[in-house]
Amino acid sequence: MKACNVVNLLVVAGCVTLTSNVYAQASNAMPTASSPAASSGKATPADKRLARDVRRRST
């Protein structure tokens, strides 16, 4: 039973170690498509309509 726990612990530790590199990102990566629109601070008429429709549907 103890050997099984040790094996399970090693498997989990290995998974954590290997998956930590998945979130690494290169410094020259392209920005996401939503970044420019989100940083402008101005809502377009289409954005306002969408927000209004979402609020109406959620109630």
C-alpha cells in the first residue's frame, strides 16, 4: 500500500513538473485579438447593442 502511494506521488509530481512548461510564452508572441479593442476604452455601437442584448437575455 505504501509503495502504491509513493508511485502515485511520483506520477503527480512528474505531471506538475512537465506541465509547468505549457504556460511558457515567447516574448515575441503575437498579442491576442482582444487586446487592442479592450485597451481603446471606447465602445462601438455594435458593442453597445451586444451588451444591451446580453442584459436583456440574462433577465
